[in-house]
Amino acid sequence: MPTVTEALSLMDYGPAPESTAAAMDWLKDRTFGHFIDGRFTAPGDTFATFNPATGAELAQVTQGTEADIATAVKAARKAAPGWARLPGHTRARYLYALARLLQKRERLFAVLESLDNGKPIRESRDIDVPLAVRHFYHHAGWAELIADEFPGMRPHGVCGQIIPWNFPLLMLAWKIAPALAAGNTVVLKPAEQTPLTALLFAELCIEAGLPRGVVNIVTGDGRTGAALVAAEVDKIAFTGSTEIGRAIRQATAGSGKALTLELGGKSPFIVFAEADLDAAVEGVVDAIWFNQGEVCCAGSRILVQESIAERFTRRLKARMETLRLGDPLDKSTDIGAVVDDVQLQRIRGIVDQAVAQGAVLHQAPIPNGPGSFCPPGLLTDLGAANIAMTEEIFGPVVSLMTFRTPDEAVQLANNTRYGLAASIWSENITTALDIAAQVKAGVVWINGTNMFDANAPFGGMRESGFGREGAREGMLAYLTTDEATGKDRKPVPLPSASPGGATGEEIDRTRKLYIGGAQKRPDGGASYSVPGAQVPLGNRKDIRNAVEAAHKAGGWSRVTGHNRAQVLYFLAENLAAHPIGDAKEHALAVERAFYWAAWADKYDGRVHATQSAHVTLTLKEPFGVMGIVAPEEAPLLGLVSTVLPAIAMGNRVVVVPSQSNPVPALDLFQVLDTSDVPGGVVNIVTGPRGELADTLAKHDDVAALWVFADPATCTNAERQAAGNLKPVWTETRTRDWTGPAGQSRSFLRHAVQVKTVWVPFGA
């Protein structure tokens, strides 16, 4: 007779199917139109949505057209003023009603999600639906508090929202809940593969009595999404691939539309020798085999310390063999079906390329029969340049390579164009937090992975996009201010290198660029005339040199806010003793230096209330190297008002000052030299604003860009910045630099990126 232990090891899971009766009854013979202006439209040309686990058709859904999008936007525009005028308490009631109605239909939503997407019912039931409910509850709270917590801010208006197929209901909640709480109306396009829970949610909007036109849902493929991007909306929020995000950045350039992008990822999963290996192996299960690996922040690159690599890999392979691949509606299933055959073929294609490049694949045979199933896989013996280490697979296949030292772990972790998430495993909290600070990622989990909460900001860095969803930061993405209320800025004619009029100076002065803490002659050896002076004519090579100098000054980003404040106070002291330019501007520039010095150590992060036994931190980190095209007006004050908040937050800047009057900016070098500002923290390149802005926008080593210029210059900067998807803050209208608008918190918000760090505690 076997022992109890032996008997348990021989036991297998029996079938535990979830009933689909209610969902199939709701779907019976359904052909869906769009949800526009509070009602469903008559179906138009339709396409089928399928169950990826069986290939069976679930429903017919209408293909949205440009006319459908225009109708939906018109309805949202009509509803926007009334919805924005409602007291926050009234909007909170609607959001609360949506949360409660979701809870009351939670099993129906969970089953429908698994039918349409292929994810295991345990995940849709226990993760997706509860988190969606949580978002509506959380944002009901923000709607209630909006007047107190966001004074002076207003909604954008009509928001176009495009969501992916991997978390259809949850992404809907992430987008719609904050938009409505802030007072916006929305037109949402779900993914063509997974539109059903969005259409079911539309029925909840009717049930909740939501005013007509506040929420509109238009189904369709990429053509529908492109029409929404091009429509007369005030903001676009997109979650999806980096390639499509780049196209949206280019398409919206110059439109004035606010933009947030949550894009692809290639997240590192770093395991140190002192980690709890069994916990880390379970972490891999949650990191890459959760949701079939169809997770933008999936821990798809395992980096394991060399001394434990053999033990860790052995345990990981053993655990992988126990995972159950099969019917998503079976509660015993670990891995369901990928969303469709197109995605399945993409996964196989990348894996085949990885193997051809030398990787070794450990994977069970691909099952025969219907459905888009991909067994969990592990790729080993591959280098950092292998396609499986650089490209997003978006499937249940993970890559593993080793490292020796913490520094090497950081180098490998950051050896990617993405920056969405990271997971760090170590029982040494000092090591874990040290690595968390160095990894370039918007979200970092310590001894955990794929943890989410409505009160924890989520979003990426670098080519994983910009903007945040969730918590206070997510609300700010759906609010705006009216600070630039002046006239439209005019383009400035190209400067001429031909000799100009007399300067009137008793002794001819040779003004130079200011790069790396020293005066530098322009690369082209040319100058141009401005009233009363000859100034250097900078070019793209001067920008290149300035960016290199700024990168070398990386220590500035690591010093304390107190130290930066001391330097800025000293700068104010020396500026007061060194009159530059217009007397009024000079006096206000001194005050402005004091103001941003005061903020240097006070723009704090937060500890967020999320899951129990976790400290969830949001850290406000500098971008690193920023480009600034300072305003043409207020040549000294405008430059000081833009440069100082950026460096107060720890950035190093390459600034293009006023083209028509750059003399105050160039004279500022004497103040910078005598104020302990490290060389390379502030670099000044004068010359043709449009051309220099273009170079900054294209430069891959510039992490963020501010452009205060004419519409054509701003439009080009936004379009060119799509190369590395740097966030670009543009203003085409003048602002009053002498008043409160010259020192608003908008400068602080645009000078930092938020990193969310989840730190567990307890035994």
C-alpha cells in the first residue's frame, strides 16, 4: 500500500469546468452594433469573434467606420460640457454604481472574458474582474475629492481610448474610470479579437443610468483605431505595441491632443544568489506563464546569478512540467489558449529564430487538435543579442541567461529599448533596493511580480511609452490646466551667417557656446548677428557634443535634493550680483532661482495604500538628459524658468535659448561657472531654433524634450520624437513668465518620471 505522500504524488486533477450557460445565453444569436449616445446602433458590416480554445464563433461584431467614429465623437462632444459641470459627488455616484453592477455580474464577465480571450477562468475570475471593480471604486473616490485634490485643473474633454486584447475588461476599467472621474467623456475602441466584455459593459452603462454620450464604444480593427486617432478628440490613450504607439505619436503631432502611451516591454526577472529559489521559481510562473505570457510587463528575460544558475534552472524545468495546459474554462488549468492563430504563429516564429541563433528550447510538444495553444517554454544557452532577449515574444516562452555581479545584472537588465517593468529577487533588501534604483523601468517588484492596484501608478519609460495609469498620477493624465493663454508664437526666420551691422561694443566680444562647463566655439565656425552682438551659430554637431557632456554629468542626478538646492541658492546669490539683460527680468530671474531651489528637496514621492504586507512606493526620478527649446519671449526669465525646475529635479539639460536675443543666455555662463553648477548640467547652444529642436527631438540619448515655440517647430519635434518615444511637452502660445504661470507645478510634473516600487514585508 502506498504511503500518504506517495498517494498524493500520484493524484491528478479531475475536470472542474465552469458553466458557460449564462454567457452563451447572453451571446445567443447576437450580432452587435456599436454603443453610441446611450444606445446600441443597428449592426453594419460585421466580423466574427471566436473562442481561441475551440475555434468556435461566439458572435458577430460590427466593423467601425470613420463615420461611426465621427458619430461617437459627436455624441461624446455633446455630452462633455454637462458631464464636466456635474459636481464630483454626482460623478462619484455613477462610478460607484458601475463598480457595484460589475460585482453583481462578476461571474458572467469572468466567463465571457475567458471565452473571448482564452485566459484561464481562475485568472479572469480572481484577477481581472476584481481589479476592474477596484478601479471603479477607487476612481469614484477621486471623483468625490477632485475639487480639493486637483484645484485649478479641468478635464481635457473627449478622450479617445484604444485597448488591447490581453486584458480586455481590465484595460477598459483602467481607461474609462479615471477619464469619467476627471469629467471627460470617452470613445473607446476595444481590440477586434476581444470586444465582448466591452459590449457587456455598455449594458451596465445603461443600467447605471449614465447620461447619454458619456461612454461610447465602437468596435473594429486597426482601421477603426486609426480613425479614432485622427478624429476631433482632445486626448488619446493607447495601450498596445510599441510600433503602433510610434505611429500614433507621429499621427497626433501638432494636433494639440494630449497623449499617453503604455507600450511593449521586455522585462528583466533578476534572481540573486541569496534569493529564496522556490519562491523565485513560483515568481517565474506568475511572471511569464500568467495569462499565457500575453502581458506587456511579463518577466520574459530571466537573469540568474551564475553561482545558483544550475540549481535554479533544474527547479524551474521541474515546475514547468507540472503546469496544466488546456481548457480555459477548467478551474484546474494553468495556461489557456493564446488569443488567436496569428499570435500563435508569431510566437513560434520568434522562438524558431531564437533557436536558429543558438538558443536551446525546453518545451513540451505542441498539442494537436483545435485551439491556439502554446505550451510553456524555456530558452537557455543564448546571448544578449539573441532575438529572444531583445524582442517581445508576448507568449509563454521565457529566456534565461546568467550574470556574475550586481553591476553586470544592471547592465543586462537595461540592455533593451524598453523600460516597462522589472522583478528583483533577493533576501537582502539592501541589494534589492539598490538594483531597483538602477533599473530603468516604470514598475519594479521586489520578491514578487505582476502585482497591480488602482492606487499604484503603472506605466513605462523609454520605448515602453509615457504617462501613468492608476492613482493620483493616472488622474493627472486626464486633467489639464490653462496656463499658456497668450498669443500664438510666430516662427523665427533662419539666422544668417553673413556679416551684420556694427555691434557698438568698444572692444569686440567673442561669445561662445557653453558646453560641458566651458565656452566652446561652434563646430561650424560661424556666427550670426543680433541687435548689438555677434553670437555663435550652433549646429547638430554642437547639440551632439552638448548631449555627450550632459551624459558625463550623471552625478548630478544622484546627489540629494538638498545639495541641488544649495547650488541653486548659490546661483541665485551670484545672479543677483551679476546684472544680465532687462532689469525687471533679471530681478524676477533671481526670485525664480530661489523658488526652484526651494522645490529641489520637496517634490516628494509617496507611499501608496495597495495590498496588505506591501510598501508601495512611487519615486519621482529625473529623466536624465533633457532638451529644452526655451521661449523666444523673455530671453532671460523664460530660460531660467524652464532650465531651473529641470535641473532642480536632477536632470541635465541642453538648452536652445531665444534666437533673436540669446545674449542674456550666453552671459549666464559666468554665473553658472561661479555657482558650483557641475560642468555638463547646463549646456547652451544658440542658433536656428527649428533645426536645433529637430536634432534634439531625433536624438536617442535625449530622454525628454520641452519646446516653447511656434506650431511648426512643435509639430516637427513631436513627430521626430517618435524615434525613441521620448515625452515631449510643447507650448505654441505664450505664457506670462512674470506671474504664477511662470513657476507652476506643471514644470515639476514634466521634469520627472514616476517609478513604482513594490516592497513586501513580514515573514
